[in-house]
Amino acid sequence: MRVLVVGGGGREHALCWALAASPLLTKLWCAPGNPGIAELAECVPIGATEIAKLVGFAKVEKVDLVVAGPEAPLTLGLADACAAAGIKCFGPTAAAARLEGSKAFTKEVADAAGVPTAAWARFEDPAAARAYILQRGAPIVVKADGLAAGKGVVVASTVEEAEAAIADIMESRVHGTAGASVVIEECLPGEEVSFFALCDGTTALPMAAAQDHKRVGEGDTGPNTGGMGAYSPPPAFTDALRDEAMDRIIRPTLAEMAKRGAPFQGVLFAGLMLTGDGPKLIEFNVRFGDPECQALMLRLRSDLLPALLAACDGELSRFDLRWEAHPSLVVVMAAEGYPGTPRKGTEIRGLERAAQVPGVQLFHAGTARREDGALVADGGRVLTVAATGQTLRAARDAAYAAVDVVDWPGGFCRRDIGWRAL
Ligand code: AMP
Ligand code: GLY
């Protein structure tokens, strides 16, 4: 099997790591990849959103399977373009990727499918949005309707905060056109988990769940990020809750998407709030989470490659996945300034020694090689340090032992990943 992974972050490094272990693999490329991925795959200098170039490359190289990491190429039609070229692509069509691309679309699908989710309304007019906020009161959640790199959501604890979010998103357009409309939602109380299911258009196969730490600061404070750390499995998400999520959220959504002529193939990532009334849907993503994917790949005992192929081929009903019972934990190391403007170019040392800590896997995200070969920071989230252990505490200790070996004065991490479960 000749496989092309699209993307270049920690998630794609973990996917390449899992795929590289498959006996079915004969050749692995990653576009654009990163210096860590380059140790496992041939990196191709094509950006993740350059759809025509990606498909052209896949044709020339007779790629058997394209694996989409991030959502952007999917919303731009990577899977559609691959299908037109007769190439298998793991990931949904642009029509099905709207589950992530538009929050209002997700809410419509959820309502039509009877999926439990927060009460909501959508506004294109800031004055109407403000009036609704005043009527509903706080706490309340304001979301830019379009894609905003995971940063378009404000969980407002006061009406003033919610009104400020309307000004930022709709009037100052801090997230660009993603803020042309907003979705305003009831604030759901509870613990949040990221749940992943492989889908082949008609059948869904539960994968595992993880808990992400989205806030930049310890104790889950400060601005939202793409995710500062994760662990799997989250103890609060019992097997019974998983079955309920499959029956009430994942399967009805899959059926509704098929009914709409946009069957979903790929990995459906459900952000769930575990409320007193059971799991409720916060959002869907149409890809693996980052850093949740790193936590999942460390626990996956089955070969990833045939599972992704089964999703593409509509054969998941005959498939099963085995998971390591032991937990995994991931610490994200970010460049100073993140999630604002991260400082680029600072040098990172000590990764070889850090990778030797037992149970640890290092995945690169925003790293680059300087001309002299030195490894430098080149993004916001720069490294993910993942570890498994007999217990979550052991996994955490291993991950932080490796973090402490990384010599990178220009970076920081949260020291409390996993605190809710420990
Ligand atoms: P989203 O981008 O939709 O995942 O939102 C980002 C984060 O905001 C989520 O991970 C939640 O922590 C929080 N959030 C979003 N919607 C709600 C809601 N209805 N109630 C409570 N928290 C929410
Ligand atoms: N870590 C959350 C996400 O990937 O969207």
C-alpha cells in the first residue's frame, strides 16, 4: 500500500507513526509533513490545502490511499477530487465535511436527527444577537459560524462578555468572514470529552475517547487554544455512556447525513458534554483531534491502515479495533506567545534524550530545520510529548519526565494535564 498523509502537525506525525508500523505499508509520503515526520515518511513540499497539486501527486505516484489529517483540505473538497481521480481518500466529501465547516449546519442536522444538543439560534444581525443574549441571560456561548481554527468560541459568564464577543466576532471580524453570522447557544454544564468513531457512510465503529485541555492556562483558565494536552481514556466516559453516545448521537447523525445525500466517511469526532441528562453534542469535527489523536494512536493495538481502508470501502461492519487498556497522556509544548502570536525561530535541543524516557513518543508539530540543521520552533503548538503507563499517573510522570529533558527556553507547557482524572 502506497499512502499519502496530508498535513504537518502532531496529529499527522502520530498518524504516520501508526501507519509506518503496518505490515501492509510499502511507501509513505506526507504533505507537507515536518522534521519529525521526515524520519518516517518522505515529506512532499505541497501545502495541505493545495488540492489539485495533492491529487496530481497522488496520481503520478500511484498512491493507493490519501489520509486527510486536518479539516481544511476536506472542506475544500480533497475527498471529492480524489474520488474523481479514482483514488481512495480517508475523510469526508466537502458536503459531509460541513458538519465541521458550519456550526449552524451541524445544529440543523442534530435537530433533524433528534441528537441531544444545546438549545441554539443563529444570527446575521448583531443587534438581534444582542437582544437574544439579553433575553437568555448568562452564562451563554457565542460562536463564529464558520471555521475559526478552534478559536471562534466564547463561553461568556456574563452578558457583557457575550456582548463583547458579538462586537469582536461580527463587527471587528477578528475571525474574518467566519464571523458573518454567529450561533448562540445554551451553556451546558458538565465534563467534556472528545469521542471518535470511524464511519464508512452507513456503519459507525466506536474508537476511543480522550479529554482535551483547551485553555492555555493551568486549572483550565485563560484563552482557548487548539488543545494543550489530552489523555485517554477519560474515566468519566463509561462504556454505558459510550454506547449511549453511539445510539443517540453518532448513528442518528450518520443516518441523517446519508438521508441528505451526503454520507459521512472518515472519522467523526464528537465533542460531548457529559451532563446530568447524559451525553450531549457540543460540536462535530470531521477529522481526528490534535492532540487527542496522539493519545489514541498510543493506545491503538490494531493495525490502523486496514481500518482506514475499511472505512473507505464501506466494510466497517466486519471490522473491530483493539485498544490498550492502559492510559495515555499527551503534553503539548507551545512557543511563547501562543495562542496569540507565537515567537518563531527559537532553538530546541534534547529531543533524542527525551525520546528515550520509557513509554514516551515525541511527535513534532510546528517545528522546522534551520539551514545549519538545528531544530527550531515554527508555529504555535510545536511539540507533543505522549506517553503510556500502567496508570494515568505513571503516564503523566513519564510525559513530564521527557518534557523536562527537552531544552527549549522559548517554549512552555501546562504542568497539570490530566488533573481532572488524577
Ligand atoms: P467548539 O469550538 O464548538 O468546540 O467550542 C469550544 C469550546 O467551548 C468547547 O470545547 C467547550 O469547552 C466550549 N463550549 C462550546 N459550546 C458549549 C456549550 N453549549 N456549553 C458549554 N461549553 C461549550
Ligand atoms: N483538540 C481539539 C481539536 O482538535 O479540535
